[in-house]
Amino acid sequence: MNGTYVVYQALQTDRRLGKSSFKIPAGSFVVFNMLTMTIWIPIYDRLIVPQLRKITGHEGGITILQRIGVGIVISILATTVSASIEKHRRDIALHKPTPMSSLWLVPQLMLFGLSEAFSIIGQNEFYYQQFPENMRSVASAVLLLGFAISSYASSALVTIVHKVTGRNGSRNWLAKDLNEGRLDLFYMMIAGVATLNFVYFIICAKWYRSRGKANGAEPKVFLEGKE
């Protein structure tokens, strides 16, 4: 969902590089998301984890559930930043002759890349460790199933927002012309939903019993950094 609206935002910004006539294609901005994730993963594994290991004594630096939680928190921050930047872009578009530079969109995309680097990899490791050995091959499939469900859920949410905010002649938050809508409020709503999701995650993580602990062995997955 974020990638779709980032493209719409980019289309209504100044995409020129400096004073040149070259314009960055609007659809290519999502590359910053993938680049951030690609660059961060080796930095985290090679530099951050060894330092965290000295502090926590945990082999992975922090636990898998903690890694997922960090990813959720960063996603909340990224969505909040997205709302702030969209409000700034819209104010400039409505009151100034020159549109906002498209490079303002890069920070939120970098934050989303960091979020995915923590949460997606953490989820994949979690499924792999906690599934029975004869079912570990389907761990990635479960992760992809979650993506599919979230895609349907986001589509349903967009439809609901369209109908609720655009009824009775009211301003549609997700209007085709972003300057006529309120995408910033939509982003804030998503941040609120993500915050509730984080609270739910904390509750589930606190009560979760890992497969190793349930079988009387040493647990491999924890919310706290202690074994």
C-alpha cells in the first residue's frame, strides 16, 4: 500500500536532479526501500550483532521476537514520518508555485526498508525455528501467506476509507488528486492501527511458549533477552 501511494506522491513533486532536466521515474522510488534493506542486513549481521552480543550475551544479539518488535516500531515511525512529509508536500502544493522536491520521500522509504529488514527476516527465522522439523520447508510459505492476507486487508481498508470519507459529498482522503485528498490523515490512521498491532504483539509474545520450552528443552525464542 505504501509503495502505491509513494508513486502518486512522487508524481506530484519535483523529480528533477538538481538543475538538470533529468527526472527520476516516479515508479523507481520504491528502490530506496529495497536498497536500504539490502545494505542494512550485512551491516547488522557483521557489525551490530557482535556488539549487541557482548551486551546481552545472546547469540543473535537480540532475540527473534525482539527483532520483530523493533521492526514493528520502526514501521510505526515510518508511517508517522510519511504523514508528516505528505502534509508538508500538500501545503507546498496548495500555497506555493514550486512543488516539493521528491527527495523528501526518501527518508520514509528508508525507514520502511529498515522495518522490513527486522520484521520479515525475524518472522522467517521464527517460523523456521518453531515449526516441527518435517514442516520447516513450509516456513517461507507461511510468511508469504501472511503477505497475501495483508494485501487483501489493505485493499479492504482502502475501499472502506474511500466509502466512509467520500460519502455525502465529503472530502475523500484518497482522492485521485492527492492535493484534494488527505493522504496524511490516512497515514496517521495506519500508524494508529500499527500501534494497536504492536500492543497485541507484545501481549502474544509475553504469553508465548516456544517449542523447545514446551518439550522440556532450552527455548530458542524469547521476548526477554534471557534464556
